[in-house]
Amino acid sequence: LIPLLRTQFFIVMGLVDAIPMIAVGLGLYVMFAVA
């Protein structure tokens, strides 16, 4: 039970940590695509 929770925790933390990078990447892509 504990390893499963730990794995899910790390996956969630990884996604939360990646959200800003994804947002920046999408922002740059849209900026260059529109421009």
C-alpha cells in the first residue's frame, strides 16, 4: 500500500512541477505560431 501511494505522490509532484514548464512552452509556441 505504501509503495503505491509513494509512486502516485511522486507522479503527482512531477506533474505539478512540470506545469510551469509546460505553460511556458505552450506560451512560446503560441507566440511564435501566431507571430
